[in-house]
Amino acid sequence: MAKEEIKSLVENSKKILEQDFEQHSKNVKSELNSFKKKTLDRV
């Protein structure tokens, strides 16, 4: 593999990982807010 090809693959992987991280972060925050709301409703 050429150096440029490896560099391109690494950059693409980095972009995908960042997108996945953002999506998971949003999901976790959403679930936490939902949990807080349900907990407060019970109290």
C-alpha cells in the first residue's frame, strides 16, 4: 500500500469514528434526560 492510500484510510476512519462518537453522545444525553424526567415524574 502506498503511503497516501494509508493516510486516506486513516482520515476516513477518523471521520467515521467522530460521527459515531457524536451520535452515541446524543443518544446517551437523550436517554439521561428521559431517565431524569421519568424519575422526577415518579417523585
